[in-house]
Amino acid sequence: MKAHLGTIVIENIGGSGGAIGVQTAARAQPDGYTILHAGASTHITEALLNIRPSYDPMKDIAPVSGIAITTFAFIVHSSVPVNDLKEFIAYVKANPGKVSYGTAGHGTLNHLCGELFKLLTGLSEMPHVAYRGAGPSINDVVAGQIPMVVPAMTNQVYELHKAGKIKILAVTHDQRIGAAPEIPTVVEQGFPDLVAQNFIGLFMTSAAPKPIIDQISEANRKLLGDPDYQRLLVSQTFVPQSGLAPEAFRTYVEGQIERWRPVVQRMGIKLE
């Protein structure tokens, strides 16, 4: 964005699954100098799971522009004798109570994907193991400490698959992703309702004037029009989102929240 907006300073604000960073951006001066880089985890979790949400993701934060989406992956240790989701379902049913799956944490979108998979396939006997982040869960599946995890589909996950340390059974997208074209989708394996997108985009305080929001959105649109930048995103397992304008991006985010609402209600998952 530097070429379009000038100097950019990155400030990583951790804590509460990204909620502290969102609150910081929501309280920022509406002058256009504080932009939030966030996505599905900060919006869907806060909107649907938290009993006492610390912010309203659609009122306190204004969607500015979409950047890209990522998918999730169902991966197993290389020793698990399955090669696709249907074989894995049969394996779990043949070993009731013995097969668990891990995610980056309780209430994450990874967790929702795993629980949705259980709902759609009747695998109620597969317990969830919540890790403190994706890294530890991936390390454990590589080490064979847990048979399956549901991480975001990243270059790291893909490289582990190519090295034979894990097996990627499917990605949660409706199309194969450019960086890993040989990996099948959940749709191809008969699970169209398991499509799950982890969107990433730009947001800012809802108090920001529309001309400022439009300026940031236009800068992102120009950047996403750069073929080299698009190739970079694709090579990192992202799917570019073509720089959605503010209203289109708001509609998309609202749609993603509503897509998960009935699923969360059926699961009964809540965060204190």
C-alpha cells in the first residue's frame, strides 16, 4: 500500500483472538491514519460466539475493502490409513472415541469447520482438542500426537504435505486453489455445505468519513490490480478478492456472518 498511501507502519496487537486490536482501531481518531487488517476470526467470533462481545463488528468497525480469502484444510498424520474425507469418516466410525481432531483454539473458525464436519457426517464420537494457536496443533499432527487437525491452508501446511509428513484430505473451498491444484475440495468429495472461507480485508473506525474510507478502498483496489501482487497472493495459497468496494465488502462480510449463524446455534458453542 506504500506506493498509494505513503509510509505504512505495522503494529501487531495481540490478545483475545484479535479483539484488542479491533477495539484499538475502533477507538482510533477518524482521520484515516489507523487501518485495521483483520478478517473472519475477529468478526464471526465476536458477532456470534461471545456472550459479552467487546465490540459490534458491523457497527463499530467499517468494512473498507476485501483483500483475499484463505481456505481451511483437513489434514491427517501420514500414518492414518485414509486418503480422502469419506475414508476418514469410515476410519473414525470404525474406531469410536479413539480419533480426535485439533484446531487453533475453542471458538475459532477452524473449530467451527471441524464441528460442522461432525454435524454433517454424524461423527459425534470425535472429540475436539483446542490448542493455543495453529502452530502447536500442526506440530502435534506432524509428530503423530493427534491424528487430525483443521488449520488454515498455508504454504507451511502444503510443504509438509509434499514432504510426506502429513496428508491433506481436502480444502474447504468450492474450487481448487492455484498454489496446490492437485488438492481436492470438499465439494468434489460430496460436501458442498462444508465450504468455509476465511476472509481477510481492511477495516477502520466507523466514525471515519466516507471520502477517507473510499480513498483507502481505492488504494487497495489498485494494488490488487497489480499482476505481480496477484501472483504473490496466489503463490501463498490466497485467493485474491479483487478489491471489493466498501458496500460490496460490507455485504460480503454480513453474508459470511449469517452463513455461520445457524451453524453456531446448532452447535451451541459460546465463549465467556
